[in-house]
Amino acid sequence: MIKLVLFIFTFTLFFSCNNSKEEIVVEKKEVIYDMYQPSEMANLMNEMYAQNLQIKEDILEGKIPTVFPLDFLKIHTAELSDFKSRNETFQSFSKLFIESEKEIFNSNSQIPVKERFNTMVNLCISCHQTECTGPITRIQKLLIK
Ligand code: HEC
């Protein structure tokens, strides 16, 4: 039981970027099950990670991605964890990110699709440098070498 709790605890630390949550959780280990509720934004981020991983694999196999995942537009509205706010920096990074993601699907582009994909990944990283540094190493794995 304790092990499972510790595991969930570690998981929470690893994947979320709220450092203050760490202290709260340490004091109230018994109620840990109620404490980690991923926000709508956190769920969206995980989905964006998974879908972009699929897009990366397609590109590596020589398939040209054709359909922009409309779900990603939720980045403009999805609810954030309590400790975060949607400030101007966040909004401008959201816009740039969506534009760069759309570029991947622009069949008229002169830029190689690999490069367009990496530009998008670098925007994930740029926003994370200002907002939430925790997942950056994981995001870097999306880059096409
Ligand atoms: C506009 C800023 C911004 C962009 C762009 C962005 N993120 Fe995030 N990301 C955040 C914020 C803020 C959170 C924390 C969300 C929360 O806890 O409510 C987050 C959380 C995450 C998480 C952790 C989710 C969890 O379970 O706690 C992952 C993984 C992630 N992002 C991956 C990505 C990937 C992959 C991309 C690009 C495809 C991306 N992010 C683009 C701001 C951004």
C-alpha cells in the first residue's frame, strides 16, 4: 500500500510542474488519492505529446501528415491547474505553437517537413521554459534527429 502511494507520489512529481504540491503531498500522504487531479490542460498536453509522437513516426516512415488535430486548439481555452494563469506570454506562445503545428500540414510549404516538425517541438520547449520546466527532457525526445 505504502509502495503504491509512493509510486503515485513520484509519478506526480515527475510529470507535473507544481513544485509546491510536493510539500502538501508529503504532509498528507493518506489523502494522496484525492490530491492529484490532472487539469484539463495537463490532459491536453499528454494528448498532444502522444499525437505528435505518432506524427513523428509517420514522418520517419516517409508518410506525409495530412490532418491537423483540431483538438489542439483547446490550448486556448483548456482549464489550467489552480496554480497557473493564462498570462500574455502563455497566450503568445499558444498562438505561435498552433501556427507551427499547422505548418506541418501545409502541403505548399517549401520547408522540409522534418524541419517544420522540429520547429513545432522547439515551441513546446520554449513555452515550457517560461511556464513549466519539468517535462522538457521528455519533450526533447520528440525532436527528429
Ligand atoms: C503555451 C505554452 C505551452 C505550450 C506551447 C506547450 N505546453 Fe505543455 N504545458 C504547459 C503548461 C502551462 C503545463 C502545465 C499544465 C497544468 O498543469 O495545468 C504543461 C504541461 C505539460 C506536460 C505535463 C502534463 C501533466 O501530466 O502534468 C507535458 C507532458 C507537456 N506539457 C508536453 C507538451 C508538448 C509535447 C507540447 C508541444 C506539442 C507542449 N507541451 C506545448 C504549457 C505549454
